[in-house]
Amino acid sequence: MFAQLRPYLPSALFALLIFYFGVQAITGERGMLKGARREETLTTRTKQLEDLRAERIELEARVRLLSDSNLSRDLLEERARAVLGFADPRDYVIRISRR
């Protein structure tokens, strides 16, 4: 019986390989069905990257204002009050009751 099937084994193996790679090309990790999800992820990550770059530019500007060579008194005072929890006597303080 095995002798009768022996000539067909290479063809069957080749057909199984074609079937496997065909299924992977359609449904695999990098298949055609995952293309829309990749595009969606790429769009989301691009937006996150733009937001992070804008935040970095803003933080770098604030750091430049707090550096020794170019010290901004207003920014330094603002940060000191925020850290220490103090208010200037000229500030208006509005208390909000938390329920």
C-alpha cells in the first residue's frame, strides 16, 4: 500500500506547504486581513508621537527658563509656590468644597 502512495508524497507535501503559506498570507501576523489594523495602529501611534514631541518642546522651553544662565523669576516663583503650597498675599484664593 505504501509503495502505491510513494510517488504522490512529494506532491502532497508540496500541496500542504502551499496551503500553509496561503493561509498565513491571508490570516497571519502580517497577512492581508491584519492590514487595516496595522494602518489604524500606525495612525494612533503617529498622533501619540506628535503629542509627545509637542510636550517635549514645551518642557524644553520651561527648562531653558529655569536654567542658571537664563532664570525667569516668574516661573521660578510659580514652581516654588506649587511645590511648597504657598500663595502670594496678592493672589485671590477660591476654595472649593469637595463633597
